[in-house]
Amino acid sequence: QVQLVESGGGLVQTGGSLRLSCVASESTFSIIASRWWRQAPGKQRELVADISVSGSTTILDSAKGRFTISRDSAKNTVYLQMNSLKPDDTAIYYCNANFLRGSIPYYDHWGQGTQVTVSS
């Protein structure tokens, strides 16, 4: 079964940058749409960024101008570039994606999450 593998989280100071990556474990499963979610302690999970099949993107209002979502289809990888990080960005970040294998779609797969901690 295909899995999403996230990486790139860590500890960074306020104003720093991180780039999260999300790659499919099986190359025959092509990521066609993807989202990054985050969940901070005691808070509900919130949608941070979305990239559609066509490549159009949506970013959480509080992250606009700081975060960018992108997809490299050749590497079957989705990225979340996070700049000007703030302590409020501290959370576990999860990748969520739909796949296409041949003509068969697979929906709503999740990664294991990667911790992002921003120190003040």
C-alpha cells in the first residue's frame, strides 16, 4: 500500500525557514492533488495549503506571503516552503494527498506527520 513520507521538520528560530517534503513511497502512484495540514497542541487540525490537479494553490490567510506549496511531478513530491516562521506556526504538519495509478484514483492518504517548532 502506498504511503506518504514527510520530512524537513525541525526546530527553528523566529524568522527562520523550513521546507517540508512529502513523497509517495511507490513511484507508480502519482500525486495529483495534495494538502498540508497542521495541528498544534490543544487545537483543531487546520488546512495550511492546497495544490490542485491543475496546479492552482490556496494558502491559509495567516500564512499568505510566507508559505508556498509546490509540486514536482517528476519526483512525485510535494513541498511546503515556510519562510518568516513564527511561534504560532509550531505544530505537527501532515501531508494529505490523492493519487492516480494508471486510470485508478486513490483518495485521502495521510503521512505520519513532521514536527515543526519555532522558538521565540
